[in-house]
Amino acid sequence: EIRESVIGLRSIIGPDVRLSRTIVMGADIYETPERLAENRRLGQPDIGIGPGCVIEGAIIDKNARIGAGVTIRAQPPDGEMIETEHYVIRDGIVVVPKGAIIPPGTVI
């Protein structure tokens, strides 16, 4: 289900995903079967949004890897900026930077 969102070129969105008020920038490439196998070996998600994710009020930059079952929801805009290795929350909007990896099952 995709509502009130913008989906960029080469975006890969898995099954059972719910996107709302979200911008997905897309990807620079489609991953080859060899690269997908390498992702399995490394234990990292593929480029795109994995199955079963719920994302509301976010900006997902290019080539981000969001694992299965991730939940990302906009936060109350309290003026405090939160910055981690994998995401930033500013003015209540969750931003996943270019090339970031969000492990499966993460809740933001």
C-alpha cells in the first residue's frame, strides 16, 4: 500500500509494505543476481525496502538498504535533532541517508 508518497527511479519495494507520506529516492543501479547472492553472504539487505516494512513520514535517500520488517514513523517535531550512523531525525522527519543500511526488524 502506497499513499501520499513519491517513488523514485529503480525503487525496489518488497511485498506487504506500507508507505505513507514518504519520499523514496530510488537507486542508481539494479543489483545483479551475483550481487544479491553476495548480500546474503554478508548478511545485509538488498537495495530497496524489504518485505513487511511500515514507513510513515520519512525520506529514504538513494541506494538505502532497509531490511525486512522495519518500522519507521515520523516523530513529534520537538526541535531536537537525533543523528545516528544509519538515520537522522530532524523536525520530526526521519531521513535515511544515501547508502545507509537499516537492519531487519529495526524500529525508529
